[in-house]
Amino acid sequence: MIVSFSRRKAYGLGALVCAGMLGFAYLAQYGFGLEPCPLCIFQRMVFFGLGVVFLIGTIQNPGRTGARVYGVVLTLIALIGVGIAGRHVWIQHLPPDQVPECGPGLDYMLDVFPLSDVVRTVLTGSGECAEIVWEFLGLSMPAWTLVWYVLLAFWALYFSFRSDQRPPARG
């Protein structure tokens, strides 16, 4: 056994990690003055979704079958995050002449366009999404979110699909 947490504690820790990621995003925005691009906003929504499902799993403390359902749902949400963050990292590494032009802001698009058009436009990316405004250990913020989505997916899978058997107590 790699980690001896209960499933409830593991889901709770997953929810705390998601809350921490959102907390840092808001600190970066309001404390450091870094305005999020539309892809950053989408990544926040995915962390929120993951956090909610982890929190519900913490409260419910599902049995074996329920845990497998949670594992699949959490992994699918995390994979959506992987796709969005991966796309963001890819846009950040495009040569300058291939970076898409800046488009309208997310608030404007949500007011004017149908939701499907907004999603398609945001996932296409824009020039503001290509700008790297923050790095830690050589990775941009979208690269770090990509790392965390992958880690959270593995975390959810491990604790949702592991055997519920505990080793016998030593006397």
C-alpha cells in the first residue's frame, strides 16, 4: 500500500488541494495584479468542479461501487483540465508569428455569443493566453495546473479503485 489514508481523508485532501489552487489563482489576480486570460478562467472552473466532487465524496464516504463512480467522474473532470491546460501550454510555446490574435474578453463573449461559440473561441486561444506572466521553477501557471490535474487524476484513481482490505493489526 502506497498511502494509508482512508478514502474519505483522500477525497478531503483532494478538495483542499483544489481550494488551494483556486485560492492561489485569486491571490495572483487580486494580490499580484495578474489578470487571468479566458483559458485561465476555464481552468479555475475545472478546479472548482473537481473540488466540489471531491467534497461531496468526502461527505458521502462512498462504498466500493460508489467510489469507483467517483473515481471515473473525478478522472474525467481532471482530463478536461489536462486538455485545457495542455492547450494553454501549447499556445504559450508557439512561435510569435503563429500566436492567435487577441479576441474579445470573456465577459463580453458570454453576453453576446451562444455558450458553444464562447467555448470554441476560448479553446482556440488568443494572444493574451500566449503571454507568460508568472513562472515558478521554470514552469508557467498553466504548466503547473497541468501537473496538478494529472496528480489529482492519479490521486482519485488510486483511492477510488484500491482494495478496501486493510492489513491485519499487529498485536
